Amino acid sequence: NRYQDHEKKLLKAFAGVAGFAYARACQFEKGKDLATRDGLTGLMNHRSLQEALRTEKVRADRKKYNIGVLMMDIDHFKRVNDTYGHPVGDEVIKGIANAISGEIRKEIDVVARYGGEEFVVALIDTTPEGMIETAERIRKAVGKLEFNVHLTDPLRVTVSIGAFLVEPEFTDMKKAVNNADQALYKAKDGGRNQVVQFEKIETDAV
């Protein structure tokens, strides 16, 4: 009986407005996550990755440091889906996403599901040696994963990784991802389950 009836009505009105505002804010955040995050893994999606790379490149140019770009692909993933079904394939993708996230600096580096069975990682302020070392850690962490497919032996998978070092004088982040993708193709052509760094091929003008 501490409050009078008109005060209770006023408080109720305030609570209703606050509740409505909170619900709208939650809905907005959820919509923003759906637009920027991959629904299966919770990682950045392709579009938000491009925005993050542009932002990180501006920061890297200002502070004069490198960004290591890793493009990775699950080896023989179509075979996994065809043999065990898409639910198992989804579990493999989620498991690898977690493994990648566990080998990078969560508050510094960028990781995204690029599409399908491909992932991209941007290593902020790294060296050539640091980039390859991190890529190898990711590759080995994925190789240790075991997925229960209700058979005698668990399912194991591997990844191939292409790497490209973005130095301060390099400006095109889309090309950086493309260069890492080219290195990835070399890794897959060379036998898979390996890390290959992009090497520029110098050509003389004709």
C-alpha cells in the first residue's frame, strides 16, 4: 500500500513502454546478427567479412603492420555429405569453425565462414612466420577432431589452407582474398591437408 492507484498506473505505463523498447532492441540486434552472421556457425558471413577487412586494412595502414589472410577448405567435403548425410556435414562445419576459433586471438583476429565448406581468417598484425605458424596450428587442430557417425571408427577430416601476407603497400583486400584462394588451389592440387603461401609470379612485359 506504499503507492497510490494513480502512481501504480503510471509505473505500469512506464514498465510497458520500457518493455516494448527492450523487445524492439532485441529484435533489432537479432536481425542485425542474421544479416551479418552465418546461421550455422555463428561466424561472420561473406558480406560482413568484406566490411571487416576494409576496416582492418585502414587500421593496418595507419599503424603500418601486416595482415595475414588465410583461405581454407574442407578436403573431400562432398564425400562427407554424400556418405553420411547433410546433418553430419553440418556438424563437421561447426566443429571446424570451433577449432579455427580456438587457434586465433578472439578479440583481435577475424574469422568468417566464406561459403559452403570454406573459411577465411584475417590475422591482424602478424609476420610471415606467424601467419604460417597459425595456419599450421589450425590445420593440425582440425586433423585431431573426431566426429561420431555411429560407426566403429569416428569420422576425421582435414583442411587445405592458402595464405597471403598483406603488407602495408598492398591495398586491395579483395585481391588479397583471391591470392589466398589461389594458394589454396595449389594446396589442394598438391595433395591436400597442407598450407601453401601465395607466391607472386613475375612476368616480363612483351
